[in-house]
Amino acid sequence: MAANITASAVVEKIRGQAPATWMAGTSEGFECGDGNVNVTGIVTVWTPTIQSLQKAISLKHNLIISMEPPFWRENGTVKTEVSMGAPTTKVLEANSVYQFKKKLIDDNGLVVWRFNENYKALPSNPRLNALARTLGYKDQNTQATQKLASLSAAVYTIPEVSLMDLAKKARDSANAKALRVLGEPGEKVKSVALMPGYVTDADIMAMVHDKNVDAIVCGEACEWEAFEYAEDWITAGWGKGMIMLGRAVSEDPGAQELATWMRSFISDVPVSGIAVGEPFSYIPSHKA
Amino acid sequence: MHISRRQFNKLAMTSCAFAAAGAARPAFADGPMTAQQMVDKISTAMGPAWNPASYRDTFKMGDPNTPVNAVASCFMSTFDVIKRAHAKGLNFVITHEPTMWTDQDFLPPVENDPLFKLKLEYVNDNKMIVWRTHDSLHKMRPEPMITAENKKLGWDKYALPDDAKTYKFPPTTARDIVSQYTENVPTGSVRVIGDPSWAVKSATQCGHGFSQNVEGLEKYDATVSIEVREWETCEYGRDLIASGAKKTMIIGSHESGEENMMKDFPAWFQQLFPTTHIEFIPTTDRLWTL
């Protein structure tokens, strides 16, 4: 590759595309490697799994742009994720998986740059729009969505469908084999609040306040917070269902869209979007 | 409208001041006990497990001085559980988990939420009371959650004598352990990371914590978790396997993995209040998969 562009220069180019929304003091930065490294190719990915790093190595791409940090914990003072208690640095550094992954990154000279808050704030909103496109939701209800500018979420009007068929379509189009559903399968759904990623009960309150939403489609919800809120919302007769796609599959389309977007202003090196897919190996079929 | 924390608590528990005054007032000799009087007796009986400073183990809705007709014990005081308790004439709901959808319960912006107002109105209109018992229950010995789970799973016989949440199995496969779990756990939601053919000789219950899961997976062949964060614990599990380890993670649902303890609670309660009617109301997570 004859190109000569450093990792820092790539970050500057990204920043230059979104000057109006760019925020300082975020969780973002170089997690591994160094901004002075010459970039041979770029991989965009939701979370830099070992398999996605191996893929990057096979593509000879050395810059990884990911929304999540590589070692499953946020080391900086700015936290964007909910953690249920990470191990200490000492415990983590003694861990065999940490060592395996660290060696893979170091031996192959990979650079990992975390892109999170400013990615979520991009005016083109790849995180939301790419997931909506994957799921086939087209008609954004702008009136319902307007108030939610701070969330990468929107309400979509869809042709009436049963909750069961909505779930099947989501499973097939997002390859979300482990998705989980709350609500009566036969209920009819005409409007969907789409919320990629992890949602809090406050996020859901903001989305369903006007009672114009039949179903929530999200990535992940805590089973004593947003999940319970949805449960009560359904009991109240205000909502009909919630589909939890799984965190990874709700983020994959956005991460791939990021590569497409970057190719519009980076031609020096190849940019590849990688979908990690769901981490779950199988769902033992079971009915109580 | 801005509501201060103090006003908010007053709104949620319609008569906090009355509750404080009521504590000093003697009960009518032959009248039913109030919820507050019952909690006083429960906390005394819990002994060293009781932590009066716990923000979790407090009244959540209703007037603590309300006379108790009958009691519902449940895993989670969902709106559905509260309604089913009311239909059965059980006006005191003893729940293990939150009522207002966060661990802290009274966390903004809940005070302005229409669903919160609806639920609160239902509790107040029907003269119900909701009290949470979480930290103290987990501190009792033997620990009631693991005791109940082992009984339910039939894993008592495999539990280590000094660590009841860790099991040594006769050598078997992950497939077999997973089916033992799913056959005994009433939920549509069990997700597995790992290969069904892998050998499993040991397992441990890891709850919600990422660090507990890391530690459990280092020491044992399989872990059983309920309600973990996917970006940390599930992604660690995926990487663990990609690094070459043949480990199995069974991820159940929060309710189905923990609620049996509240099924056992009435027997304990009945020793303290032999004449008060108490019933377990299943929370039933109603999750389904395709």
C-alpha cells in the first residue's frame, strides 16, 4: 500500500466531517497502539472481538475503529456503558483471554481507536438509520421523533403486522436468532419505537410518553429496569410488545454503515465494515 | 413541574409523617397488624441479616400504617403481580425486586411518568402496601436464593459443602447440563455461549456481575448467570471461546433464575405470623423466542 496516512490523520478526517456536533471530553481515544502509526486499512466494528481482529489481520487492515473498548471495560473516567462490576486491572491483566487478545493486537501492530459518543451524534445517524433499513422500517414519524433528538431512536409507522410476524421479520433480516420478545404474539403492531443498543427505563419513558407506540424494538434492556417498565406498560394496555434483538445485532448495521460513510471521504486506504453477529451459540428451545 | 426528593417520597408513600408517628402508637389488641408492625417484626427476626440502612429494603408504595388483610410474596412487584395480588385480596405485597423500574426505585424522571402515576394510584386506591426485601434476604444463612435454586434444579446433590453455588457433576456434556437447567426453569429465555458437545464437570452460579463471571469461567467448566450486560460479560464469553477455551455460559432470565426464593418465603413468614394468610404470586417473565 503506497498510501501514507496516520491513524491520527484518519481521526482528524472523521472529525472534519462533523464539526458542528463534535464533542470534547468523551470516552473516545486510542485504546491500543498509537496515532502515529501508518494506516494500511481500516475496519469499523461495534466491538473489537478476537474474531473481528483476526479478520482485520487477514485483510491487512491495521486500524480498528470500534464503539466499544477491546478489553470489555471502560478504563477512562467517562463511562458510556452500564457495567455490572468489572474486574480490577490487576485481575484482568492476569487473565488468559486478556493476554491472548493483547498479544494478538501487539504482535500484529493493530491500532484500536474508540469512536462512541461522536459516532452516536453524527448528523447522518448511521446507528439508527442503518438498523431501520436492515429491519425494513421506512416511514419515520417525525412528529413523534422530534422530541427525542438526544436519543438515537425514532418512531416508525409500519404496515400493520402481528407481534409474531414483526419478531420473525426482525430475526430474519438482522440475523437475530437469539432475540427475545415480551407481549402477546397475536397483537397487531402499526408503530414501532426503534432503539438500537442498551436502553434504560428513562429512554423508554421518553419514547412511549404519548402512547403512540405499539411496540419497542431495542438491543438490550435490563431485567429489573427497562424490561420491567415494558412489562408494566403492556399490562397497562398502553403498549403491545417489546422485542430485544440482542445488543450486538442491534449495533452491527450501524458499524457497517460507518465504513460506507468513511469511504465517501477516505480514499487513501480501504475501509471495511465488519458485523460481529450475536455472541450466543444457541438457544435451547424450551417452553415452560 | 419540579418535585423535590422529599416531596416525591411523600407522594409515593402517601403518609410518611403518619408512618413515623404511627410507629409509636400501640396496635389495637385484636385488630390486624399494620404493614409497618409486620416489617418491624420481620426485621427483628432477620437478626444480623437485617440492615436498617439499606435503601433497597424499604416501603415503596402505600401507607405503612395500613392494616394488613393478607400478604403476597413475589419476585418483582410488576403491575401485573400487584393486580393479581389485589384480585386475591392480598393487600401487602412483599417483593424482592424494585417497583419503579430502577434499583433505587425513586429515581427521576419517574415522578412525572404516567405509568408510575397509574401504578401508584392503583396501589393507593386499593389500600395496598409494597415493601421490598432484598439485601437482608441475600444475607440470611443458608442463603435463600441458592437454597431455592439448588432445590429447583435438583443440584443440591452436586453442590460443594462449603460453596453451595458451585457444583461438581458426574462427567457429562454441556448439552446435558443445559437441558437440566432449561427443564427446571420456567422461562422462554435461556441463551448459551459455547458448544453443546463440550465436557462439563463443574459449574458455578455467577449472578449479574462481570467480574464474578470472569472468575467463575477461569475456575470451572460452565457458569450460570442471570441478567448480565451483553457488552461486557457476553462479549468476554465470546472472546474466551475464540481464545481456545472450551467453556460454557448459560444465561437465564432474571426472574426465572431467582424467583424461587420468594416461593419459599411464605413458609418462613408463617412462622412469625401464623394467623396471617400469605401466598406466593409468580412474576412469570412471559418472554418468548422464535
